[in-house]
Amino acid sequence: MLWFLGSKGKKPKAEGVSLDVVDPRDIDGHCLITGNLQIRGDVYFSGQLRVDGRIDGKVSVFEGGKGQLVVSKGAVINGPVYATSVLADGTVNGPMEIEEKLECRTNALIRGRVVYGSIHISDGAKIEAQCTQRSATAQAESESGIVAPLLATKDVVTKLSNS
């Protein structure tokens, strides 16, 4: 388990930084992985995590926590993603489980199995994934024991508009 030094809901002492030990699951802060940073390993967060660089490993919200993941244009995540909501304008290569909303902006490229609560796909976004809506998943599993996913291909918006 990872612990942060800092204070929650307390004013900092005048003489310097607080050294109180705080459980990171209780912090709703903002984190940034800059464009010149590459991480190899798992990343756990709560609050908001913005990725401008590259992560080779799992990206997940702390168990019992909530978190929004922002994948900026040019950013890359190679590994599974588990978050409350995701706003993607970069690349995600790996399975994704999003509790609430997945928003794919123009430069987004998503590859892998995706389970989401709701989804918004902007023109130009590319989804090369097996996509399943969370409520549809629960209903299909309870009725037949088999999940019937929607298979999305390279450019969903173009293919749907040409139909």
C-alpha cells in the first residue's frame, strides 16, 4: 500500500509541510503524468489523473474509491484501465472497465475489450474494441449467462454515417 504525506482538511502549519500520514484513498486530488515521463508498472489513483506521457502497466482507481482518468492527445496507456470515468484523446491499448462514462475525443484510439456505463464518441475517434454497456452486460448475463457485445471496428463514426 502507498501512503502520502500531507494533511486532509487541515490548514498547513506555518513552519512547513505537514507530516501527517494520509490514506491515498481518502484524497481527491489532481495528479499529472507529464509528456516527458514514462512509467513501467501499475498506477493507482483517486480523484483525477491526467496522463500526458506513457504508462506501461495497469491504471486503476483505489479499491472503493472514485477517479476520473484523462488521457491527453499523444498519451499512451499499454495495459488495463479501471476507472469511474475516462476522457480519452490519446491511445489506450488494453481492456477497460469504466463504471460510468467513457468519452472518446477526436484523437482517441481505443484497442481492447471495453465495458462502460455510457459512451460518447466524437468524429474521428477510433475504437478497435469489443464494447459492452454495463447495464446490458448485467441483463444479458442474467438472462442467458452469455454476454452479447457490440463489436466496434476501426472508425465507428464513419461506418455508422455511411450506413
